[in-house]
Amino acid sequence: MVCNQTPAKPLFSGSVLSRKFVLFLMYIAEKFKLCRILFSRSLSFSFTLSICFILLLRTGIHKYQNGLVVNGTAYELRGEISVPMKPNYSCPYFTLIPPATNPKSYQRKCNTCAIVSSSGRLLKSKSGDVIDAAECVFRINNASTEVKYQEDVGRKSSIRILSSRGLDEYFERLSNEEIVKPEDILIWDANIRLPRLDRVTLKAIKLADIYPSLKVYILQNHVRGLPSFDTFIDREVGLSSTLTGSSCSSGFYAMTVAAYICDSIAVYGMSSPEDCFESNLKKRPQAPYHYQPPYDTIGECDMYKSRWKRSIHGHRFMTEHMIFKRWSKHRQITFRVPSW
């Protein structure tokens, strides 16, 4: 007995053209999958290769750095002196606020200058009268001249070097004072790019508007025809900050500005480059990092070492002090409290 069975339908019904089109789509899908796998693997390989390169580069940099480090706290100076050999009474790196079409650089002539650090070394030094006798007195950030400190640090303030981070604190301090004494305020921040009105510049303009007795200047890091300010340490050390991770401290800005406008400079409260060497730390206790809160309970050398360990944007305090020591051989610069 013969059964009549309905023939099965083919998997791909229709014309030969439509079957070829379906096969073509399957072929493209397989190729795309293969390409995706290859792309994923090549991306992983490229990422791994980049990580290896960065690690090798950092290792090489680290070894190169170690070859230039002095006693684990500072870099050797293999570059050239970055400041003028005599003052020209104008510092082109700071511009008067508010920004003008023709910016006016900071100009001042001082026969004698006193740069007063915030170091706890100044406590009980009774240096106030000697400091106030200088024609121009530099203060760093929000260093206080309250009555309880005046015997040691003086009361006079002619020029204040202020980092952008200290602006809010400075505003708060001024709001509590009945009389705001005239003072030149020089504000620095590595990211300032005039004429762009960034957050720091706008705050500086506000400061100048509220307190007309203050002359407010802001850092012009890039000046036509001059090397940028943030390369000063690079030129002294002979290495790029990419290798050293260095960033100028407020004290470095103060010393540099003084080198441009002062005939003679006396520095108060700055330690010598060797003071934080391990061999010297055993001989005497550390001085407080600041003479006022909140940093009056932190050891000076402990703070220096913590900044030294930062791989980027670290203040290399002892390297800076080595630079100042070298400057003192060519300029009339003396170091007091301590003397060195």
C-alpha cells in the first residue's frame, strides 16, 4: 500500500537569488564576529603593551631620579641660575588686576627686603623689630601678624605672596579686620591663563573691587619672550618637571619676586638645605612647620618629606633651599633664624 506523503518544504524557499542573499548575510555575520574578536584581542594587546611601556618608563625615570638625589631629600643642581644677577625693579610674571588691554607688570624698587617665612623657627626669636626695619617686608600666604606674634615676626607687611588655595581664607581674615592696611597681593596658580577669566582670576578681581587699599596682581605664567615661570626650578635642576614632579612653593615665588625688585634680601625662618638630613635630625628636635595653627603641631622635616614623596605637583623644599643658597653666592642674600 502506497501512502501519499506531502513533500517537505526546503529550508530556504523562494528563488535562488534570495537564498544567495541569506548566505551572504550569514557570511558577513561570521566575518563581523571574527573582526570583533580580532579587534578585542588587538585592543587588549595594545593596552597591555602601553601599561608595560609606562611601567618601564617610570622605572627608568625613578632610577634616573635616584642618581640625582642628594641624601634622599633634594635634587642636585645641574642647570643654570634662573633669576637676574641684579634687580631691574620689575617682575613681568605678575599682572595688575583687573586685566587690561595693555597689562601692567609688577613694578617696585626696594633697597632692603625681609622675606618672613611661616616657620615655627621664628617663635621666641624676637626678630620683629629687625624685620619691620626693612623697607619691604614679604609675607607668605596667610601668615599672621597678630599682636601675640609681633615680637617674633613683626607687624609690617608690604608684599604678600598668596596661593590660589589661600584666597578664601584671606577673604575671611579681611572681613574680621576693621582697617585693611595697604598691601601688594601677588596671587599665583599654575593654571591661570590670562586673559581667560577663570575661578581664581574672578576671585582676584573681586578682592581688588572690595578692598581698594590693596593692589592685587595675578600670575602671568607665560610671558612673550620669556621662559614660563613654572620652569624656573627645571632650569636650576637641569631636568623637566615631568621627571622631577616639582611644583614651585609660595616661598619660591617670594624669593624670585624679591630677586627682581630688591637690592638686598634677608630671609627669616628658612632652614638650610642640610637641616633635614637624617644625620642632622638626630642632633636636635624638629621645629614646627608653621608658627600658627593648624600646622604648628607638624614637624618641619616631616612635612618636607611628605611633599618629597609626591610623584607630581610636589614642593621640593630642600631643592628650593639649595637653589636659594646658590643665589646667595651671586646676590646680596642672607639667611637668619637660623643663620647659615
